Amino acid sequence: MIKDITIGQYYPADSILHRLDPRLKLNGTLLFIISIFLFDTFYGYLAVTMFLASIIVMSKVPIKFILKGLKAVIVILLFTTTFNLFLTQGDILFQVGFLKVTKQGLHSALFMGLRLTYLILGSSLMTFTTTPNQLTDGLERLLWPLRHIKVPVHEIAMMMSIALRFIPILMEETDKIMKAQMARGADFDSGGIIKRAKGLVPLLVPLFVSAFRRANDLAMAMEARCYRGGEGRTKMKPLRYARRDMIAYIILLSYFAGIIIISIYEKHLPYFNI
């Protein structure tokens, strides 16, 4: 399960998506997340599926690597869809004891499951195709106007970048600790929930110690290099929009406009509602 967590990882490849400006990818991810909550029709899902599939192909990230990240959140997906399936009131399709499956509940469960899946896949593509340094620079430039109201933009971007970078490091550390504990006879798989929770104690304690040690080492390294925040600092590679970024913006805005049109006219397509 630990190896299936791909959030925050960067997948190096030579693709057009990797070469795009990080500000464009941040804005694109935000618009994509907004777009999947704007529709409730077959045509809306078809448009989002085609757009997401084309982006995945352009990224040159293996589909197995992308889908592997869903394994880590499969419990959340099942929990969300199950609650929507059995707790939504409406026209009853069938009933087993006190559990009722309604037409509206089936629609809501499928609707929410697809939305969460697309949300995770779309967000993951941003980190797969953008290095932590690029994400930091892009986020800092997007939030730059907030400096005028005394918001520590550089520090916020730096913290988010460090957090993303620490995710795969901590996952690797967790895997090493689990293997070391299992070699000493620890059992993380058998028993009930309470026994499994108690079995995590030998894992969590060294993990927290390791995390604090790494954080302290990072702080000392930054101080040793005279890091004093973003004031007056220059960039080795300043962000500049290229022609491909302008074309990508046009495609992105065209997609978003199409989703808005679908959401406006979806009531006139009753036979294609999911």
C-alpha cells in the first residue's frame, strides 16, 4: 500500500506537458477541478473523459503509474459511494433489510465516484509533470499580488513545496521501518481493528522521530546557506510564458467554456442524464 502512494511524486519525461509553464498547470488544475462539479449529464462526463485522456496521453506518464495512485484512496472512494448509494432518499429499486438502494442514490454514488476519481487523476498529473521547484516558483508568482497586503507569499510557497517533497520521502521511510519491524516479528495485517491500531505504534514512533530529524536537518542546512526568505532574491530560471503556453491557455479556456455550455443546456438533454 505504501508503494502505491504517488501523491507528490515527479515522473520525468520529455513531453509537451512537462515543458509547460507551472503557472499554466496550476491554473489548469484549478479550472479542471471546478469543471467536474458543473455538470450532471452524459455529455459532460464524455467531454471531461476525452479531455483528461488527451492530457494523460500528452504527459507520456504510464497509465499504470497514474492509476496506481488510486489504490491509496480506494477506501475513501468506496466509503463515499456506499454512503451515497444507501442513504439517498428517492425511488426504491430494491431493498435488503433496512438498506435501500434508490434510483437517485445509484445516480449520486456513480456521480460522486467519477468526480472523485477525475479529481485525483487530474491533480496527480500536475505533480507528475512539474518539479517541486517549478511548483514553488509558479505558486509564488500567482500569489505575488498578495504581498501588498503583507501576506508572506514566498514562505507559503516554500512550505507547500517542502510538504510535497517530503511525501515520497516519508513514504519511503515508512516502508523501510515496516520492513525492519516485520523482520523483528511485527504483524501489521492480522487481527481486528484495535489490534492493528496497537500494532502501528512501533511504526509511528520511529516515523515521527525520523520526520522531526529530517525537518531539523533541513532547517540547519537552510540557515548554513544564509537563507533569509524571499525578499531580494532572484531566480536562476525566471518564469516566462512561451507560445505553447498561450496555445495551451486557449485550449483550456475553450474546454472550460464547453463545460459551461453543457451545464447550461443539460436540462434540455433529459435522455442522456446519468
